[in-house]
Amino acid sequence: MIKFESVTKIYPGTSSPAVDKLSFTVPTGEICTIVGPSGCGKTTTMKMVNRLIEPTSGDIYVLDERGELRNVLEMDPIQLRRGIGYVIQQIGLFPHRTILQNIGTVPQLLGWDEMRIRRRAEELLEMMNMPLEFLDRYPHELSGGQRQRIGVARGMATDPPVMLMDEPFGAIDPINRNILQNEFLRLQQEIKKTVLFVTHDIDEAIKIGDKICILNVGGHLEQFDSPANILAHPANEFVEDFVGADRALKRLNLVRVEEVMDSRPPLVQATQNVEEAVRFMRERNLRFVYVVDADRTLKGYVRVKDMEGKTGWVDEFVEPAATAIQMGTNLRDALSGMLVVDYANVCVVDAYNRVRGLVNTEMIHKAVIESESPSGEEGEG
Amino acid sequence: MTTDVIQRQRQNGFWREMLNGWVTILTEPSLDTFYAQKNRADLLKTVLGVGLLGLVIGLWALAVKPASLIIETETAPVELLRVIFFTEADFFIITLILFFIAKGFGGTGNFVQHSYLLSLITVPLGMIVVAFLFVGDKLGLTLAAVLNPLSPIGIVSIFMILFGFYGLLLLLFALQATHEMQASAVVYTLGTVLAGWGILRVASMFVAQEENIITTEWSFIAGQWGKGTLQKLLLGHLWLVAFSVAIAVVLGVVIGVFITWPPQRPRLSHVVVLIPLALFLLLWAASSGMMGEGMADSIMATVKGWDRSLTRVEGFFGPPLDIVAAIISKPAAVGMIGVVFTIILYALFLAGESASEVTLYIAGIILTIPSVALFGVMIKPLGIGPFNAAFALVLYAQLPILRNTYTGIKAVAPEITEAGRGMGMTELQLLLKVKLPMAIPVIMTGVRVAIVMLIGITAIAAYIGNDTLGEYIFSGISRAQEKRYIAGAILVAILALAVDYFLGWLQNLLTPKGLKGRREAV
């Protein structure tokens, strides 16, 4: 848990505050993204937690590893920083030290022995899906994305309960950034850290955050809420502008396809005979229907007009489906996939290509409308 | 019949190509020309080209009959063959030595390319030199007179020197084109050859045991070595440089660290830097009679006691002890150092980075004072001898070290120090584990510049009574013995080159591995 209590920062020589009476609480095990335009004090806010910047007034509390809520202003800054994971952009790696030495920075400061540091570093590389031989390489021998993973691993070296991340994926190209974000979210499922994550990218803030803290210039807190609520109910004009005119579309990011799909869709078996299938489709007034085999693996689809008056097995009329949506895909990507192939209904499949449901544009539309309603918390998950 | 024609045609093309190579090398001296010629490399062309040079030298020898080349008893054809053979042998031996040294510095070329490119320089240049000597001989000049830059026919010799430089330039191009190595490695290769050649010359003079009359610079050097004076001066020179640089490194790096240190609020513990000032005030009070008689006497007696106990120790540790004794024995000296240190350190502690500009500015001004003037000015407060010299040398050496420490630390990206600080490093850990290791290559460059510069300035310290290699220069000038001061200058130059070479190696050794690769990658 990280708790801000009317924290203000006024830099010497300036009259207006950089951060103004900020109060919010990040619950344990959640990621809070701080986002806002440049000059909004988001980095200042983050750096006050590990006292790289001293607040002018107010208090900041952090839950330490023993589960005690402690006021950071009463702690020794050096000890405080060693107990908090700190991740910045990949250029923050020490170029003259190997990956092992980089990851082992804080453990070394804490006096761990070499074997323990190496074991921990190996563990972290495995967690990051990186080969162990990287340990003895130097940062310049790695790609940008790999360096950034090492940066995250370095921040987690001592398994701190709280982590601060300062635009960690800012300097990475969009494709790799997306991969890194997904990896980090997957990791967070396991490690459940309390994270303060600074970014200037509202899409990243929505994607990564369990909570979003939107700051305005001068360090005014405009809104602190879950992504779904911020998108559905922007507190004021500033937030509305900041999240963008496409906030309805952004909301689709927050809903996964299995939450809206029809999980008992009409299907025919590849081994059924044609007359039976045609009758099945006529009863439900369907022009086409997806075909599966005995264990629900997707085979393709059949059209009623192809089979009318014919005999034989459904199998002979199957055409391959141009697309299917994986379970876990968000609605935005699902919609995008549907627009590309121009299907009204698209199958939702699991990792083994077994059909789990069916989704269409009406269902997506309905989900958007529902999340607009006051009790709209379905989007969270 | 037809094969004969083809062969002759090929031969024609062959000779024309070789002639073409010589002309382009002489008229278009550039790296590209050598790269282009590299592709035409051919061992046969090399052998024939050098053979042709040998033939020309042989013909010249037959016409002029210099004692070193001609053995009267043999017939002309035998003489010719012998000269050609020796020319080839000399060429390939020297080429081979250069080749191995270049390989040692990471050269990548093969021997055929290497020897071919070198022959393209050697053959035409050699022929031009021979033509010069021939003309000179016909004008009644001896070989020694033509080659002596101080002889009356200076224009010819100046031309020959320029010609030599041109040859050297071509040689640099050829080595770089063949081995595709960095320019510094090329210079090191040649430097090694020259140093080796110098050592061999000195050694051969030793063996020859020439008389006391100064015939050449090398024989003078060999004679001095035999008497043991050279070793003594060399040792004195090196000690003075080493001592001054050691102090300058500490001074430069400490000040460099201070002026890059984040500003701090004054604390009681900072009073530590006032200790030198207190020492100065104590000594000053004692010597000026401001204290009670008894106390002042005992302090002064202690100081004098230090002085007396440090009687000169002959041998290897003599020179540094002299310097230390000279410093300790002079209250005024301790005081000067104390005041300078105190003011700099305390100002820096409080002012932090804002003091850096002023500090660098002052350090820069010091470097502009001519060394002879600085030595002279310091005679009054510090006397003559090693301390005066060391004081001035430290002042000179600290600028490159201080400036490079400052630049090196400042060049560490703010994100990197930020990361270190954010992970809980103390400022001292940040300095020792991050800032200084990353700044070491830059600092070492400064130390290298300082040392090479000091080797030169230390020669001038002979002027205020120090045993350094400058002794030869000053005594040579006052006795009008030109060989003597030229020998002195040569020795200083060789020392500077050798030390710089050694330091380059050391610098490479000290550079953290992660930074080396990064520099290459950039």
C-alpha cells in the first residue's frame, strides 16, 4: 500500500506548487498509473515516495515488508530506497557492469553473498524468459527490449513489496512496448506488487493500471479511479479531453470477449448429415453456421444455400473460417478483427482451437452501453 | 610463338602497372590510393621492384664507390648482384619486422599486401634518394654533408628531411590500408620500430666503445650511459615526474569530484578541511613570534628536527626523499599548500557545482604561465631544488587531470546516477561504483596528457638545479656543444614516447570491459 496525505511540493524559487495537496491511496497488490501532460508533476510525485525529492508538506506512507505502514519521511532515505524497487528507462542500466552486477546492485548494497545474488539473478531471468548466458554480458550487447526487461528484473531483485516505475517502456518501439506491457501484466498476476507507474501515454495508463491517477499542470489531482470508471464517467472536462474523444473505443480495451460472448452458440457437427443440418439452420433462421468436430474443434462454416437439396455429410460443404478470436482478447481487438473479415458472427476459441462461444457487433455494442450506466463496473477484470 | 607474344604483352602490362603504382603513390598520397593498390598486390611485383632498386643502388655504388658498399677486389657484375641481394634482404627483413609488430597491434592484412604496398613506397623514394646522392657526389659533396641538416648545403638537407616526412606519411597510409587498424595503432607500430631502432643504435655504440670525443648523439648517449650519469639523470627526471603526477592526480581527482558533487548544507564535520589551515596558522604564529617563546621554540625545533633527520639518502630512493624533505623542512611551503587546499576545499564544499567554472578557469590560467617564469618566481619563497620544481609541476599537471575528471563525471548520464541513487546508493557508493569507473577512461587520458607534458617541462627544471635530462640541454647550450643538447632533446622525446605508449596500454587495461565495447559500437 502507498498512501499520499495532502502532499505538496513547492520547488525553491517558485511560487506555484509542482504537486498540490495530493491525497490518494494505492491498495496493496495493485498498479496505479500516474498520467498527465508534461509539467503535471507526475515524476515528482513518484520520486517523493523514495525521497529522491523531498515533499514540502504532507505525509507519504508505505507498507513495508513486515506489513507495517510507515511514514517515509521518518525513515532513513538510503534504507527506504533499498526497500523499494526502482525501474527507469533502459538507459538507466550501468554500462560498465554486467547484467549480473546490474541486477545484483541492491542485493550487493544489502550485503548478500555472491552465490545468493547469482541464484536470484538466474531466477529473475527465468521469470523474464531470458537465457541465463545474458548474466555475463554487458548492457550494450542486448537489444532495447531486453535491456528494459533487465531494468524490471533489477527493480525486483530483492522482491520488494512496493515498486516505482518511471516511464519504463517509454523509449521502446510500439511493437516491443506492447509485448513488454503484456509480459509485465502477466508477471504482476504472479508477483502482486504495489506499483506506482508513471507514464505520459493514456493508452498505457489504461492498459496497465488497476487505478489511474490523472494529474493536471501544477500537480492538481483531477481524477483517481479505475480505468473503466474514468472512461465511463470522466470527472470533468479536463479528464474528458485527456482520455480523448475515442474514450468509448478505449473502454472496449477493458472488456474481454468472454464477458460478452454467447457461450451456447448454435453449431453443427461435421459428421451430421446435410438434411439434418439444413433443418437445424431453417429452424433458427440462420444463413450460415460454424462447424465443429466431436471435441468442439473449429472446422469452418457451412452456408445454407450451398447445402439446400443436397445429400451427404456436412463435412463435404465446410469452408475454412477466415478468423477466430482467442479467449482473453479485448473487445477492441475483437471488433477490429471482425471489421477486417466482414463477418457478423465470429467464433471465440481457446488455445486448442476449440469453440467456446460466439460474438457479434450487437453484443459489443450492448457492452459499451452497459458500462456507461452508473453501476457499470463490469468492465473491470 | 603466340604464347611468347602473350607473355610479352603481359610483361608489358605488368611493368606499366608497377610504374603506374609508383606514380600514383607519389602524386596522390591518400588512404584510398593505397586501398586501390592493395587489390593489385603480387609478391613477384614486390621482388622485381625491390630488385630494380637494388640494381640502381648497385650502379650508383659502382659509379661513386662508397667504402661501405664496394669491395675493391670483386668484379662489377658480382658487386651488382651482391648489392641487389642485400637490398632485397634488407627490404624483406625490415618489412617482416614491421609486419609482425603491426600484427601485434591487431593488424589484419596479409604479408603479400603488406610487402607490396611498402615496396611501392620504398622503390621510387629510394631511387630519388640515390639520384640525389649521385648529383651531390658529382658536385663534390660527401654523403655526411648531404645528410647533415646543419651543413652549409642546408636546402638540400631540408628537402631531404621533408622528403623523409613525406615517406613517413606514405608509410602510415600503407600500414593503415594493409592492416585496417586504427590510426593510433599505426603510430604505435611505427613508434615501436623507431624505439627499437634507437635502442639497437645505442647498443651497437656500446659494443663499438667509441672514444670520449662526441662524434654522434648516439655515441654521446652511450658514453653517458657508460659513466652512469645518464641513469642518474633519467631516474631524477622520472622521480620528479612521478612524484608531481601522483600529487596532481590526487589533487585533480579530489577537486574534480568536489566540483561535481551535489551542493550540501554545511555541517560540523566539514570543519575537517580546515586542518591544513590550522597547521599553517600554527607554523606562522610560531615563526613570527606571536606565541610564547617556549612554545614557538619547541614547534620550530620539531620542524628543524624533521629537516635534519632527513639527511640525503643515496641510491634509488634518494630523489623522492629529497622532495619530501624539501617540503617538510619549509614551514612556508606547508603553509602555502595548506591555504590553497583549505580555500579550494571549503569553497567547493559549500558552493558545489557553481564553483566548478571558476575552478576550471583558474586551473586554465595557471597553465598559461611559462614554465621558466614560474620556476623563477618560485625561487624566492621556495628556493631552488626539487620542491620548487615539484610545486610548479603539480600546478601544471593538475589542469588536464582536473578537467578530465570533471568532464568524465559530468558525462555520466543523469539517468544512470538517478538509477543508482534511487536504488539506495549513498553518494560515496555512487562515486566509487558508478561515476569514477565510468569516468576512468577520460581521467586516464588526462593523466596521460599530464605525464607527457610534465616530461617536457621537467627538462626545464634542470634550470633550477634538478638532476633531470634537461641537464644535457642546458649544459650543451652553455658549452656550445650541439651534439650534447640534441642528445638531450632526443632522450626527452624518446622518454615521452615510451611513457605515453606504456600509459596507453595501462589505460586500456583500466577501462571497464562494458565501456570498451560500447565505444566500439558507437
